[in-house]
Amino acid sequence: MLQTIISALAVYVSTSIDYLLILMIIFSQSSTKGKMKGIIGGQYLGTGMLVAFSLFAAYVLNLIPEDWIIGLLGLIPLYLGIRIAFKGEQDEDEEEVLEKMEAGGGNR
């Protein structure tokens, strides 16, 4: 059990290095304690939500028989194909993107 916990912490830390860099940038730009409390609270709230969602997803996946999981994953490409068939691909042309950027000010 202890080995599993240590492994989970190591995986979390190794996959969150980019998140740590972003937090360092945000902390360096904040000057008041009120902002820092909000940043820390947001970090813990976001991480807590990710953990809660992962636990919920793991619980739900435990209810599905193992033999069915691979078959159910095949529904994802079917859904994507049907969605594109009905709605079509909604790629924006470069001109439309440039017009939107110019209309938005461009210099921010």
C-alpha cells in the first residue's frame, strides 16, 4: 500500500512540473496577499476537483465488466464520425481567423 502511494505521488509530481512553472509565473506577477490566497485556493480547488473526478470515473468504470470496456471505447470514433456527418467539419478559413484577430484589436 505504501509503495502504491509513493508511486502515485511520484507520477503526480512528474506530470505536474509544467503546472509548477505556470504557478511560479502567476506568483511572480501577484503583489498582494489577497491575490496569493486566491491563487493557492484555486490551485487546491482545481487539484481537488481533478482528483474527485478521477475517483468518480474509476468508480463508474469498476461497475462496467472488463470484457465490455474495449468494445465501449469503439463508440468514441463512431460518435465523432456521426457528429461530423451531421454537422460537417467546422474548420475556419485563415481569412476568417485573421478578420477576427483584426476586429479584436490584435495588439494586447
